[in-house]
Amino acid sequence: MWIDTHCHLDAHEFGAGSLDVARRAGDAGVSMIVIPAVERGNFEAVAQLAAHAPNASYALGIHPIYVPQASDDDLLVLRAAVERAMGDPRFVAIGEIGLDFFIPMLCEPAMREKQERFLREQLRIARDFDLPVLTHVRRSQDQVLKHLRQVRPAGGIAHAFNGSFQQAETYIKLGFHLGFGGAMTFTRALQIRRLASELPLEALVLETDAPDISPSWIHPGRNSPEQLPAIGAALAQLRGMDEAALRECTWNNSLAAIPRLQALLAS
């Protein structure tokens, strides 16, 4: 069975069909889908979706793309929501949080500072509640690593990893796993494919980031957690290993990266 460690199942692209998508993913062998929040406005939506999909769990956080319109009060709301959610077995992490220095508007000095401030506070929340984090990192690997070294949350996943081997090693030393998905299925994605094939297997987890980052065989169509087994097969082929062995290893890696999943899957 497979675990999709990062899927925006509540996204508008799925419309009213999110539960059907989760069901089809389950039929395809995806035992768990982790749904990260992106802003205060969808905290309740991801929690409710996870409550109604037997193979879903959720994370709470404020995505860097939503930081411009966020207020400091949203951080207080997040901390309170996390405290309440700790009693919910389907709540498993803080995310999606991080830094995005790719979008021009987010690169302005004041907005970079605000992003970093929001990241640090959310890392502190994760540390205070002993939760892993799901990080968004675009053109900001070293800056995110700096904050992780300073705050030291309880590990997590570097979502859609596309850094260097040296940066990967730093994440691993900090207790993080590295997320790979549809991007590695493109033959032209040489660096990502090299990372996926050469990094330590015990550091890798699988994700779809659905509805985004669709694999090569459905690009540019909408991605879905149903695609995860085929993405896993692509990773097994890249590494020249048996698919069943790859599936077992990434399963165990996912449980190590997000420990609360273990009790949820056992229930």
C-alpha cells in the first residue's frame, strides 16, 4: 500500500468530488492521503474532508503564497487550532509552510521578511507541539534550512524537493525526509531524477501535490492521488529496484516522517 504525503484534496479543481477521488485512490492502493492546509480559511475544510474520507489525514499551516493577506492574528488562530486538533487522530503535522522566493511579489524585501517571520512562528508551533512540518521551498533552500537549524522542529518533509545533494544531506541531518512526485517522471528533469535515484532510499517519501505537478503521462491534466502507485513505480524503475520493496520502504519512511500516521493507520 502507498501513502501520499502531500495532496491538496480540498482544492477547487476537485469540486464536489474530493471524497470520490479519495475513494478511487484507496481502490488503487493509496492507504493514506495527507491534506495540508494553506490558510486560515481552509483549516476547517481540510479537517472535515479528512473526517469523511477513511484514507485521509490533515495538517494545519499558512502557505507562503497566502502570507501577503495573512495577519498576525492568523498565527494565534493557528496555534489555537493546533492545540484543539491534538486530540484528533487525523491531525498529523504543521503545513504547508515555508518560503517562496520565486513569485516576484513575494521577493520584495518587506514580503520576504514577513514570510520568514511567519515561517519561524509556525516552526515554533510545530516544536512546541512536537509535530513534523511539511515545507514549501522555492528558490529558498538555504534560507529555510537556516530557520530549521535555529528552531529545530521535530523533523518533517521537504515537499517537492529540488535542491542540491549538499542541501539534501543537511535536511536529512535535521531529521527530514524528502518528497518526490510527478516531476521526476519527466525525462528532461535530469537533476530531480538524479536526486531521486541517488539519494539514500530511507530519506525518500512519495507525494502527488495533486491537483498540481501531474506526472508525464497525464500532463498537463489535473493530478490526483490515484496516480501515486504509478509514480512509485517510476521511482522504482529509476532506482532499478523491485516495486514492492520500494513501496514498503517509502511506507516506512512516511511513518517515520509523520509519526502520528502510525497510530491512525493501525486504528
